[in-house]
Amino acid sequence: MDIKSSWKEKGYVDEPVPAGIDLRTEIDRLRRERNAVILAHYYTEGCLQDLADFVGDSLALAQKAARTEADVIVMCGVHFMGETCKILCPGKTVIVPDLNASCSLAESCPAGAFEAFVKAHPGHTVVSYVNTSAAVKALTDVVVTSGNARQIVESLPADKPIIFGPDRNLGAYISRATGRQMVLWDGACHVHERFSAGKLVELRRRHPGAKVLVHPECKGEVVAQADVVGSTAALLKYARESDARTFLVVTESGILHEMRRLCPDKEFIPVPPDEPGCACNECAYMRLITLEKLYNSLRYLWPVVEVPAEVAARAVKPIERMLDISARLGL
């Protein structure tokens, strides 16, 4: 097997980084040479966030990709984020440094099974969380993120029944917040599903003045204890603007890097999962993206993300509808 075949099989460039190079300097050089933009999600390693041209949540990353004039988009995030970039920018080269960086939510919603689910509920508007494959988005009427799901659901006709997938926890939260009774797909994020309501109670006792920041992908008993429920961007905004000095953070631990960078005088405490001693508040998929893989992906312009044209033609419509509604609502 030749080297490139081995790369393809592994899903990333398995090439040793040359000895003695400064990775950050070389990434900057390659970024300029390739006319590339590096986008990073808040859940990636801090060293990647520090190097990125733009760091954001799923909504902000999609908005940035749609507007970029770069020739190459490097998505330091998971695969569905790269697909979203490719759908919005079909003429650009889109790279995810490791194609194995999947998403437990996307995996919980296979397109064939979701299509059967949609057909079993005729007449429903299909609302899909952005954490889905391009094939699932192609079956969708409008895509949402955790930052705009409530507002988009509220913008839909009140008499129109809704299917919401794939996150049952986010769907249940939006249903409670809006009063809309939605048919929910039974999926969940492997990180947010594990946060412990009991551990959160213990931490609140030890830090009585702390504000509790919770992502809506968490279970209902965790969300019920929150001072603020919102997307990573919303939680970050609250932390910056709040007079509070201590925060209990109930979302993927990558967000702590940006919180601590922007608010060095405040304390951010990650809430642990039920399992003692595990790193379950870290997304194993996000951690597959490393500085070395970012360097090699720029060096070799691989691995590229491809979306079949017929899938992309259908999937772009609900994504553009989301961006249009978000712009209209000022999100």
C-alpha cells in the first residue's frame, strides 16, 4: 500500500512533522500561501482556537463560511461542520484535518431511518439540528443550531406540526420554552447526556454564589438547575457580561479556554459527569483534531470534504433558510 492510500484509509495525513519546525509559524505560512481561512469550534483544543482566524459556535461558523473569500476553508471541528461549509461554498476546497472526527448526534440519526420517520409523520415541518449529516439535512425543511432553535421554531406557523431531530434533550427544552408539542427523534450527544445532576447539586453547595451555565443538549434535570441555558456563544456572552465571579459550566470543556482567556479574573469550574475519573466532558471526536494534523492538512490540502451534488442541492435550502431567518431576527 502506498503512502497516500494509507492516508485515505486512515482519514488523515499520517506523515511525521519535520523535526525542528515551529508548527505555528509554518501553519501561518501555509495559511497565507494557500489563501486559507482556519475556522475552529469552541470545543476544540485551546492551541487550535488560538491559531484560528475565527472561533465560534455552529451558527457563527456557518455564517463565516458563507461569507469568506478564502480559496481554502480548514474546519477545525467535526465532519458535519465541514459538510456545512462545503454545501455553502461548493467551489472552495474544504478540509477537516481528520475525517474520523464524527459526531455522536449525527451518528444517532442515519438518513435512511430518519427518512422513514419523516414519512411516518406526513404533513409535519421537519426541523433538524445542525449536528446532522448532509443527507439528513437534505430531508429537512429548516436547520437550527442551539443558538437559534427557539426563535426559529417560534417563527413557524402555530398550526403546523413539527418533527424535531435528532437531539431529544434540545427538542424537549425547545418544546418547554415555546409550548410547541413536537415529535422528537430519539438521539443525544454522548458528552452532554453524561453530565450529572447530582454532581451539579454538590458543586452548587460548595460554591453558593456561582452562576450555572448549561447547554440545552443536557438532560432536563440538569437544565432545570441552570441560571442560563444557551449555546456556547450565549454562555460565553453571559459570562463576559455578568457581575458574577464564579461559574459552573455544563457543556464540553473546550469552551473553558475561551472563557478563561476573555475573563481572566473570573473562575470557571467544569461540572463533572457521572463516571468518576473519566474525561467524559470532552468530545473524543473534537480531540482528534490536533495541531500536527492541521499542519499536514494545509501542507497537503487533504483530507477534503465532499458532498454529492444531488444531496448538496437539497441540503443547502434548509441551511440557507436558517441563515435567512437568523439574519431577519438579528441572531
